[in-house]
Amino acid sequence: MIRLRLKRYGKKREASYRIVAINSLARRDGRPLEELGFYNPRTDEVKLDVPGIVKRLQQGAQPTDTVRRILQKANVFEQVSAKAAS
């Protein structure tokens, strides 16, 4: 199963995360299938590849709880349902 999850990088106590599509059995910082965005919790900066995320969600990828909250704030799920309806 493909998951949308956070991949940690950065220095100690200064973590940033990439939102990646990865096999659910792979380790957290393993090789992703695709990098789909960026999240910095210290500054609340978020950059998303929305078309790529929508494509992965339509293919059946499951986001983790944290990624789901980030995507809900960016209204990505509305775009997924709009594409599914058309």
C-alpha cells in the first residue's frame, strides 16, 4: 500500500519534513516513490505539489494523520472530490 507520509530532514531540534509517497512497509527516511511537498513546523511553511498529491490520492494512497491535517488546511481533498465527480 502506498502512504503519504512525512520524511524528516534537517539538524537536531530544527527538523523540517518532506511529504512523500512511499511504500507503507518502508522505513521513515527510506527512498520515496515521489516527493510531493515540504512542511516546516517551526515557521508553518507549506509547499505542496497539489496535482501530484491529487493523482496519488485518486490511485488509492492513504495519508497519515499529520499529512491529512496538512492537506485539509490546504483544501486538497475538495480538489480530489471535484476531479472524481467530473
